[in-house]
Amino acid sequence: MNFVQDPALWYGVAGTCAAAVYVARSRTTVRNLRERNRLLAEDVRMRDDEIDNVVRVLLPALVETGERLKGSLLLHDELRATPYAQNIETVVEMFTTAVEDARDRADHSAKNALKAAMRTLQALAGEQQLAISEMQNNYVDAQLLQDLLAIDHMNSQFGRRAQVIAALCGGWTGRQRAAAPLYDVMRGAKGRIRDYLRVEIRMQSNVAVIGRAVEPVALAVAELLDNAASYSPPHTTVEINFQTVPNGVCVMVDDAGVGMHEEARQSAARYLGATEPVGITRLGHPPQFGFPVIGMLAAQYGFTVSVDTRSPYGGMRAVLMLPSELLTTAVDTEPAPVPAQRRVARVPRAAAGEVRPAAPATTTPVADEGTAALDGELPQRRRRAPLPVDRTHQPAPTDASDRSDAETAGLMGAFLRGTRSGRVPDTDDKGQENR
């Protein structure tokens, strides 16, 4: 028998070939399984990373800021367009909606509570203002009037803070029936801040603010002045200047402070340019009401405010631009009421045992209509177009120590009425008189 024809040999060769093929296929299978396991492990690791990012980063950021997240929510682009990624985006979207709804409800409740509380405080401030004004009109004692002026100034600051919070919560800011000169509106705004003595109005203006915008403009300027005085050295002044532009008038408030860093400037610009109400719960701790309420009033009444310019003194320049729609040149005021008789306060004096009678006031002819003065009261006139000042005949200065109590009280009362013209709204949010 030939060796080549031996069946056992062929069986052995066939078995060897089969074994070699099996081993090769087994190795390929093992390699494929290992690669598949590696890919599966990598996929599991990426999914774990995504879940960890959602729990530790995305959801806390949504809770803290309350704003929708911008950009991609995934850490690994390999998972994009997969059902897993879509589910993550759905979860984040649902959580964002829930947070926004909760914040809106909380903000709505906070605004309602604050508005109700501020309405009460505004009413009390109005009643106090009436009582103080009545006392200022009834008494002529110089020391008493000086104390009343200090109380009146503190009450105006209290009323402004309540008014700012109420306005930010959607409350009524007050209403002025008639137009008021821009200069008087600035004086009224000046009288509402603590450091009013540091504010100087450098220029005059021959325009007036229409009635519906008097109170919002005064409130916005008061906030700008308060901010300028608070962030500038106490020995410096805060200046108010006017600049006429083709489509209105610009009111410029310059301070000599340290200015604002870029982040604060961007935050202020965002508030001042906002077109929607700002949430009370998003004003920081403690909440800052100034720029948000200015931006809200600007959007509501049609003027603009910017704080992105440096002043000539190294601080900030705030520019409030009043468009022509909010300005007028005619100022119609109601005839001034005849003042009531003043009473002498019964205050003990060291030099005299009783109060001296008031000297009769002398008046000079004026170019507009007016009412006669009573008991040292300055003449009350209806506002007309300003007349040029005659500087050729100026009365000689008198010694303040020679003035009677009635004369001093009359001067202080005139100063108070001038500052009050643009400082107190005619009506509150219920339409009741505040003056």
C-alpha cells in the first residue's frame, strides 16, 4: 500500500487544517469581543459622565441663575443624536421650565406683598408730609422751621425709597397734573437724596417736562444722584448739566468717584436697557433697586439712560436723554392759593420773653400776576416766561441777625416750596391727594 494513499494521513491533514481554521476564527472572535467590550465600557463611561454633569453642574446652575443654559448640554459629542442625549435634553428642559415657573410664582408673590406694604408706607409718608407742611405754614419760629425742614428732608428720602420699591413692583409712581420746568424737576430730584447739599445744578433750561413724565423723571434722576453721591468722596460735588440735542434734551450727572468696573458697567447696561420687568428675586443680596427701577421707568415712559461714559472729574457720567415727546415750552400752573395766617410757635427764648410781631413784607412790581403777601409771607406768583434779571439796582445786603423770626421763616418757607415743586407727586396710587 502506497503511503500517499493512506487514509489516515488524509484524515490527519484535514483535521489539522480544520483546527487551524478554528483557531484563527476563535482569535478573530475574541478580538472582536474585546473591542466590543471596550466600546461598551467607553459608552458606559461617557453616559456616566453625562449623568454626573447633569446632576452636579447643569441642574445646580439652573437653580442658582434661573436662566436657560446656552450652548451644548453634552460633554461628549459621540452621544449626540442618540436617544440617550435626547432624553438628557428633555430632562434639562423640563427642569428649566419648572424652575422658571417656580421663580415666576415666587416673584409674583413677592411683588404683590411688597406692593401692598409699600402702598401703606407711601400713604403714611403722604400723611406725614401733609402734617409737616401744615406745621411749616402755621408757625414762624426760625428754630422750629429749621427742625421741620430736616424732618421734611428725611421724610422725602423715606418716601422715595418706598416709591422706588413700589414702582419696581408695578405700583403707581405718582402723577403731576401740569408740566413742570426741567430745572424745577432737577431741584425736586435733588431734594430727595441724603447728600443734597453736594449737588449743584450748573445750568438753566427753558424747557419743561410734560405732566405725566414729571414724577418718573424726577425719580430716575434722584436714583442717579443718590448713586453718584454714594460712590464719590464726601468733599466732592455732583454736577447736573443740560445739553440740547436735535431730538430732545440730555441731563448729565457727573461725579468724581472711582467709576465702575467692566462687570458692573455691563450689569448696569443690562438693567437700563431691559424691556421687561426685572424679577425681585434676581436683584442680589442685598437687593439693588437703583438701576432696575430706572430701566423700568425709562422703558415705560420713553426716555433713555446710560452710564457708559467717564465724567471730566474721573468718575462716572450718567446721561438721561429726554425725547421731544416728553418736553414742552409752555408751563401752565394753577393760581397759587392765598397762604393762611401763620401762628407764632410758643418756644422759650433766652433773649426775650415773647415773640416779636412779624414785620410787614414789602413787595416790588413783577411782570406776572400774583397774590399779596400776608404776615411776612413771600408773594405768591403764577409762573410765566422768565424775565431778564436787572442787575443795575440790587438791594444792599442785610444782616441776617437783624431779620425778624417772621422774615426768616418766610425765606425758609419759600425755599421749601421751591424744592417741593418737583419732589412730591400730586396723587398716590389710589388717586388721592398727597399735597
